[in-house]
Amino acid sequence: MVWARKALLAGTFFVGSFFAGLQVFGANSANPPVARPEPSEAKSGDPAPSVDIRAALEVADYANRRFEVVKNVLQNTQPAAPAPADAPVIADAFARAIAAMPKSTTSLFDRVRQAVLENKTEETERLGLGDFAYQDVPNDGSIMVGMEVSYAPFFNHNIIKSVRPIFQKPDGTRYYGAVCGNPTGVGERIVAREGYAIGGAAIKAGMGIDGMQLTFMEIGANGLNPDKTYLSKWLGINAGSGARMFVNDGRPIIGIAGMRSKDPRGPAFCMCLVTTRACALANSDACLVNQKCTDIITRSRPNARLYIHFPTGGITVQYCPNWDNWGGLGDKWFLGDNSRWYYVLPNGNLYASPSGNIGPNDSLLGNLNNGCTINPVPPPRVR
């Protein structure tokens, strides 16, 4: 079987040389084989970088060294026995790191309770008009799973005159909150399915609340799951695209606030949602602080903007999961606000890539698990 091993080595050398050449071409060509997303600041008239023959020689040397490694492995090791069919296999190094981390024993309800006690809550924009303030936010960690609304006619449609939240306790018990507004006795009730809670709402408002549609999300240990959702029917008018979406990012709705009108017969009614601050829930997707950086990167949503601080400076980046494993090394890619590309290897090393590919000229900036920190870019004010 010596001939087979030599054929395999030759094939490996050929393929490695081919891809090394591709890297050189992609790094120095004005038209890379796969177009990367361009940031808005980029100028289409910028000249293409000139070809540096030293980079080509270095990459060729890098490919040759990789060939030697492959040859030594083939000559000195036996093929590993295949894993049993039912053995779980986690191929991604980041996923293996996360799987080895201790799981939190604190429930979402406990975190919500702590956030309320520490006043780490915030309101969305108040919509509508009113005179007398109200607020209903429990301090026992309850989250909203529904609401009961009442209507009053206004021209050719009904408007919402009052809202009574429906909460769920940590033990699963559901109960009514206070009636907020001027109830009319005509209305309806919307409640989430078992295991779901309110994670956002689309609202259309003028002097009062014309229409509202709730987004229900699956309740998880670390927050609500934006990937498992369903919508309620419209309460009031069906505003469609004329409504504005609030929260809808995985944080639970923990209450409501606003102002009721002194005239119970008029259309005025003011309401807003109450949720936790963006970094109030530890281990949630909305909070990226004080966790292992590899965990943060893995859990970040596509296009999430992050600030990475390393020993010699810091960068604001946008996570681009579509380019994960671009270099075949389990790499995660980020586009900086400075229009440069950065990537992180499974060992936590953070590199700046002048070419947009992994290469010998990339600069090591630090290690995200040792000496670096990563935080979310402060989001705009919650509406």
C-alpha cells in the first residue's frame, strides 16, 4: 500500500498548493473569488492593493510546511477507530468549549426578580396621552404571559381603553395584575401557550392605543427564545406595517406603565411596556458582559455589534457568522467599523487580517480568554 500512501501525499500537496495559490490571489486581487460585505464607509473608488511578492513566497512556504506536517502524520500515525454510531460528536471547537462550561442554576424568574429589586428595568417609549400615571411591575420575578383589554368605539373602529396584564409566577401560576386605564366592560383576553411569554409587541397609537399585536416567545433558562415565536391576533385595529415594534430581542416583558385619561369617555390612553435593561439578565442573549468571550461570540446574533478591548487598544466590530470557518480553522469573523477584518481562533487568539484571509502577515492582537474583554455596543434607546 506504499503506492497508495504516496498518491495520497501527492494529492495532498497538489490540493494544498492550489488553495495556497488561491489565498494569494484572493488576498491581492481587486476581485476576490467571494465578495465580502462592504461597510457603508467604504469608497468604491479606492485603488486595489498592490501585489507583494514577499507575501506570495511566505504563503508558499506556509503551504509547504503544512504539507510536511500532513506527511509526518500519515507516516507515523494509524487511523483512529471510528466512534460508536450513537456517540455524540461536537465538531466545532467553540461548541466543545461551551459544552464543558458549568451550566447556570439561576432561573430566568430569579434573574428578573433581581433586576426589579436593583431597579435595572426600563420602559419603552410611552405612546398616547393621559393624565394620571400608573405602573404594574411585580417584584417577585413574574413575567407577562398575556393581557386583557377593553375597547371603546372611535369613529369607524375600536380603540384600546384599558389593559390588565396577566403574569406568570416562577412556579408556573398565572394571575391577573391591576387594571390600567378606564375599562369599558367590552373587550377580550389573550394568553400565551404553556411555556411561552410576551417578548415584544407591535403597537399603533395616536391619542390612544389604536391596535396592538403581541409576540410570544418560548421561555428558556437564560431568557426568551427569539427563534421560537408566534404572534397573537390584533387587539383593536389591524395596523399591519403601520405599527412600531418594541423590544422583541429576547428580554421578557415584566409589566406595563403609562397614564390614564381623566375623561373616561375620550379616546386618550397612554401605555408602554416595561422590560429589563439590556445587560440586566446574566447569561441572556441581551447581556454579553462578564462571560467567557468565546461564549459571547458563539451566542451573539448575526450582525450584533460588539466592542473588543485588548491590551493595546480596542475595536468596534460586527459579528459575521456567514464567514465562520472561512479559513478552515474554526475561525469566527468580524468586520470592524474601521473597514478591516478580524477573526478569532478556537483557542481565543484574536487577529487582524489585512487581506480578509488567514495568512502569515496577520497581527495577533491578544487572546479573548486571557487579557481581553468583550462588551455589547450600547444599543439605541429602547422604543
